[in-house]
Amino acid sequence: MTDQVYPEWIGRKETYPDNLDPGHVRQIALALNQTAPAAGEPLPHLWVWAHFVRGQVYEELGRDGHPAKGSLLPPVGTRNRMWAGGRVRFFQPLLVGTPAERQSTIIKIQEKRGRTGTLVFFTVQHDYLQNGKLCISEEQDIVYRDPTPPKLEGSVEAPQAQWSATVEPSTIMLFRYSAVTFNGHRIHYDLDYVTKQEGYPGLVVHGPLIATNMLQACVDANPGREVDTFSYRGLRPLIAPKPFVVAGTLKEDGSAALWAEQDGTLAHQAELTFK
């Protein structure tokens, strides 16, 4: 059963600027173990998620470190937050060190009731503009679930890969990625909270960090090809510090299937098309 909830929030908008500061870009590069582009060069794919961050004062945060009172998204009580997936289209690169803005709109809110409780799905469209031109457009799916034990075991076997890379999500990497994205979600750095309050066996790897690594591995394996669209979704969380693999393969139609796997089973999946 699916119901629309928070109908008065549908269509809510927010615009937020960012200068894409080269110093911050260098910090993102360190968090991702990548080479930093210089001012005037293209911002790498999905590094945009570490920009356009609207922070809140401590009094506005909930017990999980996320805002308890929404700025763009409405308050959702005691539900636990998860990054579910999304769809991104790249029109042209954002340039480091050049002012830009993000225009955000809530386009869908749905509540789904299941055996373990209710899930509230938010879909937000983000348009990133620079010099008056649309550079990136995406839809993000965020889900809030009732406080129930998370699904940790994989059930889908990972396919044969044409390329792969191993990621070691150390506590330092998780801290750095939380820092550069200004993400206060305690499941990524507070071991006592994540194990005793949310029922995970350890710190949870950020969904955006996994997606960024999946896409980067594909770009590295296919030099000279420009990315057009990227769609991704999480199947289950990955727990640090156990390594995981990001991998992919080209399909017959020229697109690419990407995934993150651990112990031979899928944790995240993505589809990518080239221009």
C-alpha cells in the first residue's frame, strides 16, 4: 500500500550558492584518495555532493545528527534516515573556483507500509547551474524508516566484472568524507550510537561515497568516454572497516552496469550511459 504524505511540502523549493572553492576541492580529493583538479578545471563526477551544503545549528539537530526540523525536507520524528538511490544527468562539467548554485525542489513524498513498519520516501530534484547554464540535474531518493533492525546480508550474487577496484573504508576515510560533506549523521562516526541505537554491527559506509567510487572506477576503466547519465540504488549497507569491491561491465547497447559487492554478493547497483 502506498500513500502520499506531507502533501503541503510537495513543490517546496530552495536555492543555495557555492563558490566550489579549490581549497575544499583539495580536501575532497584527500578524502577520496584522488588527485585534486585546479581552479578552472572540471569538478570530478559526484564531487558536487560535497558542495552546496546547508548546515544547521546544534539546536536544530535530532538524536541521529541530522536536522530534526526540516529546511527543505519536513521533520519525520524518530525514523532512521537512509540514502536510497537516485538518477543523475551530466550536461557539462562544473568548473572549480567558479560560483554556481543549486536549485532544489521536492517532487514526490510517499509512505509505504511493510511487514517491518513504514517507510517514507522523499524524491528531491537538484539542478546545478553555473554561468546561467544547467550543468547537472539529478533526483535523489531519501528514505526514512521506522527503527527496525537493518538488512545486512546480501542475497544477489555479483556478476562477472570487466573492471574492479577495492575500497578500504577506514574510520579515517569515513570521518573525512563526513567532514567534507558536513554530514552529521552519527551512523558514520559514532560507534556507540550506531551499534546500540540503530542496530548495526559497526560504522556504516556513506551511500554517496560508495556511488562516487563506483562511478570513478568506471571512468578510470573507460578513458576518453564522457558520462551522460548515472542511476544508482542501495540494496544493503556496507559496514566499515571491511573492504568492498566496486566493479562493472559494458553491456551490448554500450551502457555500463556497475555495482559494489562484498563477500561475493551485491550491496549497491548502478546503470551508466555514455554520451
